Amino acid sequence: MDCVFCGIAAGKIPSKKVYEDETLLAFHDINPEAPVHVLVIPKQHISSLDAVTPENSGFVRAIFEKIPEIARLAGLENGYRVVSNCGPDAAQSVPHLHFHILGGKQLPAHIV
């Protein structure tokens, strides 16, 4: 499989890590959309939210349990937004489940 996020999780592609444990990795986005833009990925390859199943949903739970800590480690003290794009119409650029943590400034109230 040729997945850039799997390569990052395996340590084959460098990243600026914010947090890592046995199930997930959080690192700074190389094309930030906000002053703080961190990506959180499961280390197991899951292609998107559409591929979450009862067998792998524990990875999503683990990510959401850690997001507040990751946001604090990234310096976010006044709030943040969490986004996951699913599929081509949502502009999912890497086919590996990931969540964007965005913050560091007042974000617009609208999404589009």
C-alpha cells in the first residue's frame, strides 16, 4: 500500500509530531489552514469515515479521547475546531482517516 500517512506513522516519512502513542499519531499539517493545524491519524490504515466499522471504531474513540490533550500540547487555549473530510466531494486529499485540529485564531463561523 502506498499511503503517505501510513509512511508517516511508520516513521518512514518525517513529520513534526505533537503526540504519539501505540494507536495514534498527531503531527503538524505541512499546508496549514490556521495558525495551528494538527492532523490526528490512527496508526492502523482506515481509508475514511466510511470505512469505520465496529471492529475498528476503537481507533476513533481513542482519537477523540486524546484530542483535548493534543490541542493543549499544540498550544490551543481558547478553543479549536475538529474536521474530517470524507471522500472526493469533501476534498479528502489522503485516503487515510484523519482529523484536523484547527485553531490559534478566531475561526469563521461558517464552513463553506
